[in-house]
Amino acid sequence: MRIVESVGEMKTLLKSANQSEQTIGFVATMGFLHDGHISLVEQAKSENDLVVMSIFVNPLQFGPNEDFDRYPRNFERDSKLAKEAGVDVLFYPATSEMYPSEQTVTVSVQSGTNVLCGQSRPGHFDGVATVVLKLFNIIEPDRVYFGMKDAQQVAVIEQMVLNFNLPIEVRRCETVREEDGLAKSSRNVNLAPEERKQAVAIYESLTEAVAMITDGECDPDRIKSFIQDQLLTKTDGVIDYIEVLSYPELKEISEIEGEIIIAIALKFAKARLIDNVTLTV
Ligand code: AMP
């Protein structure tokens, strides 16, 4: 596995991949790797000649009072895990390499950001879209792999690829979970032991909500209040949002039908957890 820290070196490497007509699969991450990230690499490996992973904690997508400084980092461990997973090129740029001067031109996401994480993290998806577009331009992948754990991010990236005519296929990848159902996340290490136990209620309530819908419930408000009751009784977390929306449009719905997302964000003392399920009714 080659570790590349500069955009210039990445471009040189790419040239030879392009000359030999190798396809490139790309997995963008912020590091502190877990099985969720590795599952993206596995899917990328099965569909491409070369797999590039990036590790970059992007300051542009964190708000002033968010966890940029507290975000867990361990490059030595990550590079070992990436190598074991079969990553061919690990792109690990410094902030000064990605943003050598002020980023005065940015991507502005116009739709689907007034809900879910977009509402509670203003500017977050502009920061995500901007860094992802930069990474796409640096790496020039054929296919990119994004986890449905961040379903709103998937919707934004798909729309960006469409709107900017990027010659890239976006692959939606399933959420990988702990044995008890908690979605794997780099932020889980910031949970206190008691919070970790309580966090199980997030996926449990999503699963029960899906069962209610399968049994015929079609009122989004009843689903939301059911989940709210569950989280309030089973956790000490603070509810950031509980939403039932159309997917990938992320529009409010008065009745549950078609492709929908049920999404939760729950704040514990040092970790804000998100999870969701999408289903077609
Ligand atoms: P992050 O490092 O959190 O920015 O995540 C990098 C990529 O991994 C994103 O496409 C995430 O959606 C994806 N990802 C994060 N957690 C999981 C998970 N538990 N299962 C599948 N994909 C995930």
C-alpha cells in the first residue's frame, strides 16, 4: 500500500493508472477506521482495479462548537487496517495540502439541507460537498463508495454528481452494525459505558418503527412520537431530531408511502450519534 500525502504525487500516480486503463474505486473517510469503512473498501475492491482511500478530517464541515478537535485520530492504526483491507493507495493530506490558501469558492447545497443534520449543523453539507468535489478532482475515481449510515450525505453527493455532470458512479453501501445493533461509528469511542448501553435504543426503536409500518402504520407523526417515547424512556441522551421523510428528496411527507427514511440524531455528553433506516412502502 502506498501512502500519499501530496496532491502532486497523487496526480502522477493517477496518470499511470489511467495509462494502463485501470479503474479506480474511492472511499472517502475521516479515519479512525472501523468495520463500516472496511466494508466500503471490500465493495470497492470487488468492482475496481485500484482502491484509493482518503483520510482527512475536514475542518470546513465542522461548526465552531463541534468536535473537530475531539474527533478521534490514529493514523498508525488506520494505515495498518487500510493495508490489511487491501487499500492500494492511502491519500493522507495535511490541511495545508488540501487548503493551501483560503477556499474562496465553495459548493453550496441548495436542497435537502433544511432537515436532519443540515438543520442542526448549518454549513456542514457545503463543507462536505466542497471537500468531496476536491477529492473527486484529485483522485478522478470511476466509482465512489458512501455509507448509508450518512444517508443525507449520500443524497447530497448523488445530487452533486448529477448537477456537475461528474463521470462517477455513486454506490450506496449498507450500514455495518455492532452485534447489538448500534451503528459502527468513529465517535462511539467517546461514549461513556452507560451511554454505550443506552445507545442500543436508537436502532431498536428504528427496527420497531419499521415493524409498525410493515403492519400498516402510515402516519409519520405516530412513528416519530413512538421513537421519541422510546428514546426518552431508555436513554439520557438529548434528542436532536427524529424525522420521517421521503428519500432521497428529504421532503416532509403527510403519509408514509414510496421510498422513505426514518432518521435519528441523539446527543450524549461527548458524542452525537446518528442512525437511520430507509425502506420502500
Ligand atoms: P467517516 O469517516 O465517518 O466520514 O465515514 C466515511 C465513510 O464511511 C462514509 O461514507 C460513511 O457513511 C461510511 N460509514 C461510516 N460508518 C459506517 C457504518 N457503520 N457502516 C457503513 N458505512 C459507514
